[in-house]
Amino acid sequence: MYKKLALPLKAVLFDMDNTLFDFIAAKLVACREVLACLEAEGGEKVGSSAELFNYFLRGVHGFEDYENILDYMQDSRLFTVQGYRQCCEIYEREKLENIELYPGVRDTLEELKKLDLKLAIITDADRAHARARLARVGLLSSFDLLVAFDMTGAKKPDPAPFLFALRALGVRPEETLVVGDSIRRDMTPARQLGLNTAYAAYGDWRAQEETGTCFDFRLENFPDLVDCVRTLNRQR
């Protein structure tokens, strides 16, 4: 059963990566191109894109930290200073160039604007990377607010980014909907703060065990969001 709002919905806070676009697919392409560069230099097969991608998943460095590439090159005995710099440039370029919006994102955001909703991004990326990705997919001007890691010094599931957005937009938790692909990092902290939640199941690349109490809505695709907003507003 969906919870009821005391007031009409006024804002929607979006996670960015894997909620608006398939960021993991772009990262895998970037990893593949890095390995292609290393193979061209050494003339031998050096591994799979999944193998390099797993270095980003270890939690040793940040999910976007170039030191993951450094560790891979050192462990594979492929490190050179020049090669490392080239691989980082390739990784960053290919990751950005291969980002593609999920179907219906642009039209859905336009529908939400027609409902006079404030739209914001809450991301663990820093401002420069977040703006570059949004510009790449043509959405830089689609949001009223961008909350990035270097603005709050905290990453989700810390409540600080959500609280920052609420204050900046001048809205209350019960007037706000959070949309994200991670139960742990998006849904759980948002619910703890009293915000409404929509789980972007289509973008969750992790092995998650869902429970009925983790979120208010489950999105099979991005356009499902319009019906969620209308349902919440009918329940005020």
C-alpha cells in the first residue's frame, strides 16, 4: 500500500547513473577499449573487460578512481607511466561517449515539468563529471538542482545529499519523490527521511533481494514514473 501525502508532490530527486542512463554498459565499453590499447602495445591478449571492471568493484578505491586501472596494469605487469596516462584518457573518453539515455527519459522529464515539479539530481559523482554526463545526453538544463559529492562531502546512503536537496529546493520530505536504482543507497535512506520512493529496477545491475517494504513504487521502465507521480497526488 502506498503512503499518503499531506501535501501535493512538489519535487522529484533523481539518482543519475543507471537511473537516467546505462552507466555500467558505458564503463564496460571503456574497459574494453583500455584493454585493446594495452594489447596493441604489448601484442598479446591481456584479459576481459569484466576482469578490469571488477577492479572498480573491489572497494579499494572509488568506483570512478583511475587507481583501479593502475592496480590492474601493475598486477598484470603492464604498467608504464605513458601507458597509464593513455589508458586513463581512453577510459574517460569512451565512458562518456558511450552513455545513452534509457528509453523515454527525455519525454518523461518533459511530462514532469508540465506538472510543475522541481527536478533535481543527487549523485555520488563530482560536479565536473556529473555535468559532463548530463551534457552528453542533452539534459544539463533539465534539472533545477544538481547535488554532487563535492558539494556535500558525503555519498549515499548518507542522508546529507538528500537533506541538502530538500533545503535547496524548499520542499518537505512528504512533498518529494526519490527515484534511484539502488535499494541500499537510494531507497533505504530516502524512506528513513520520510521521502516517497520509486525503485528503478530496470537499472539495478546488482544482485538485490527485494522486499515489499524497501520502496513505494517499482519502476520497470522510466516512463512508469508519470503514473507514480499521479498516484501520489491523488492520495493527498
